[in-house]
Amino acid sequence: MSASGAYIETADFDVPVGGSFEFSVTIDSGTEGPWTVRCQGLVIRIEKHENRIGVAASIDRYLEFLPQMSGLEKDH
């Protein structure tokens, strides 16, 4: 993953080249812990492998940044 694109491997994918889709990735920001980033992407290339599908996509928009809870935080 880079700031402008991502390569995703999945078992099932039905969006054609040129199509738009949403996806989420979890990244570790270092001192602040992991974040889930929800993106809107455009399919650039699809690669079919034996039991996986590789999807290269440009990132059109960042939709949401969500911090992951460690399970130790409590609501007050």
C-alpha cells in the first residue's frame, strides 16, 4: 500500500477493471497503535492466480480513519 494505491489479494472479487469499490486496511501508526483506514479505490489491474485474485487499485478517496481499541480502554 502507498498513499496513492494498493495491491490486494482476495479469494473473490467481482468488480471489473475501471470499476470503483471500497476497501479497508489496518495499519500500525507506531506510537498511536493500529488504525483502520477505509478507502474508495478504482480497479487498475486484476491478476488471476490459482486460488487468489490480485487487485491493483488507485486510491481515489480516504473515507475514514478509525483507531483500533486494544480492549484495555473502558468507557467512563
